Amino acid sequence: MNKSELIEQLSINKDVSNKKAEDVVNIIFNSLAEAMVTGERIEIRGLGSFVIKEYETYTGRNPKTGEPIKVRPKKLPFFKVGKELKERVLG
């Protein structure tokens, strides 16, 4: 399911216009993104949690030349699936 399909489902299930459904989905997504930017952990019961993982500087290798390169520290979003969703998917 992509964003437009989610908007369509919300519009159909809650009998609201596509524009209102799009506004709701955008508000939720923007709120989640803003929370992650500020370093907050997001937990949605029954679905999972979003956290920011921080990686320290390390030495990697250039795949073309094999030359060692220094990789800067970085922060990346990470999703951990919740127990309830995992059980539903596994059957």
C-alpha cells in the first residue's frame, strides 16, 4: 500500500472527501517526521516503533579501489515491527 492508496482507503472507510483524507494523512506523516527529526521515539501499538539509530565514525573501503575511507557519523531512522503485527504476518 502506498500513500495515495492509504488516502483512498481513509476516504472510503470514513466517508470523507479525498482532500480531507489527504490532509489527515499528511498531518500524521509530517508529525511523525518532525518527531523523528527532534530525536523522539515513536511507538504505535499493534504496529511497531520508529527510532533513530546513531552510528559512530568508522573506516570503510572504497568498493572500486579498495582504498580505506573514513565514514562520518550518521543518524538513520529504524523501524522495529511490533509483536502483534509480527504474529499477524507470520500467521
